[in-house]
Amino acid sequence: GDSYNSEERSVLAGFDNGDVKLFDLRTNSMRWETNCKNGVTSVQFDRPDIQMNKIVVTTLESKFRCYDMRTQHSSDGFSFTSERAHRSTVWISKHLPQNREIFMTGGGNGGFNIYKYHYPKQRVGKHRHDGAPVGVAGTIELLNSRV
């Protein structure tokens, strides 16, 4: 991901303890890490060939998170929205290549859900304590659900 030119490259990884880590391959360093409180089952950039925009992280215990990756705060990291889905483990997420705001999740109950991400009017706000720029997460709309 983050491959918008010939020099930038990032790898996103999720772990069974709930950690999500973003590695910058150009600087050979970890750019960001967080914990989702549940084992991570999949991670995906919305598009790998542009500047980081969004990622979806699916987890055990019926949840997924959608992170806005455009603005990173020094202590709070990236903003995200979390949704409950499938009433079982959410095993995978995949973005529609033709429209990166639409993505699908697959659950352990055999179901597939289709969602649409809606951007907020302002993607950058001010942090309540230090006034630094902070990302603003959008909302997620369930378009279809099939089991």
C-alpha cells in the first residue's frame, strides 16, 4: 500500500493479539501501531497504488474497523469507526476495485455484507487538547446482507 510513486511502499499486518502494524519499507521502520482488542483476521488498503486513504481491519468477536489514514495525530494515531457485523468472526474484507468506498465483509456464519463508506464533510479537525490536526472518521452504511 501507499505506492503512489516509485519510492513509497508500506506493508500493513494484523496479529492474533489484536495488534495492527504499519511498516514503512522506504525507511525500514514502523510508522504506526495500534491494538483492536480482538485477534485480527484480515487487513486491507482501499487501493494499494495511491496515497494511504482508508484501511479496513476485521477481527474476531464480530467487529471490523475502518481507519481514515490521511491524518495521523502524534498520540491518538489515525481516526476510525467500528461496526459490529455477522454475529460471528469477520474473516475478510475486500474493496470493490471500481469504487473504493464500497467494500464487502465475509463472516464465519457464511454471510456476506456490503458496506459503503461515507466521508465526513471535514476530514481534518483540531485535537481537543493540543490543537494539532486530527483525522475525522466517516460513517459506514450497510447496503446489503446475505447469509
